[in-house]
Amino acid sequence: MYCTKCGHRINENSKFCGNCGQSSDEKIISIKTESIPISKKSWPLVLTLSILTFGYYQIYWYYQVSNQVKKEVNKKYNPTLRALLLIIPLVSWFIVYYLAGDISDLQKKAKIKGIISPGFILVIAIFTKGLFYPAILQNAFNNYVTHQREDAVFSKMTWVEWLILIFAILFWGLVIIDVIMPSYGN
């Protein structure tokens, strides 16, 4: 069952939604899994935006994926806080490990072959300075979404992603111009 007010997954015997407090007598109904919004994202896009933005895109990406995973695993944590904690180096390793663990649990529950290892993702995050783990986790989450829903399609780029891409292109354009153009004055 899912709450119609917030969409949070609840137990069928619950009298209230654990997320928003909505009464089961009022607006909590049972709906099919297909109606819960969940989307796949292109892992090459995630990788490209991560590299172009020196990893800053990962904060936005982490928030989006963490929010979807949270609804699927029915855990209580704040995706916004976790995404912002990615800025702190050692803490970010724990945050990445927990997200990888949640995605791994989803894959196990869905009986998907080739389950990701949270430890492997952590090693990738540490040794690649965090640039490649989002693409690997996105691919694993895409596999889960595809396995759960055959009609799942890739989501289009959001306006935030377009904005990030435009700023990254402008930044790299200015860097290239600065390198190519001779410096005057000195």
C-alpha cells in the first residue's frame, strides 16, 4: 500500500502513514507498483556530467537516485542531507557505501544476477576520486528498474541538468580560450 498524500510505502496493517501521518481511514489506498514514479537515467550521461563538472553534478544525481531508492527500500533518511554530506571527504565514502548497499538489496530482492558489491563501489569511489561510481550505481539501479517494470523508459534531462551542462561547457570553453589565446600585458 502507498499513501496518496506523499506516495510513501506503508504496511497494510498500518493505521497511519509513517512518513506524513495521513490516517488510513482517509486517503491511504493500495495501488500497483507501476503507478509509483520511478525512472531510469542514462549512465553515460551521468558519467559525462560528473567528469565535466569535476564531480559536482554528483550531488544532484545522488539526491535524485537516493530519493527513488528510499521509496523502494522503505527506509527513513533524508536524501537532501545525504547529498549535501557528499562534500565531506570521509563522510562521503559512508554515504556512497550506504546507497550502494540499498541498491544491492533491491537487486537481491528482485533476484537480479550480477549484483553490485557496496565494498567494490567504495573502492571505485576512493581510487577514482568519486568520478565513476555514479555511472556504475546508475547502471545497477537501471537494471533493477527494468527488471521491475518492463515499460520503464529513460527520463529526459531535467532543466537542472541542462543548466549544469551549459555551465560546464562555458567553463571549459573559457579554459580553452585562455590556453589558446596569447596573454597580453606581461
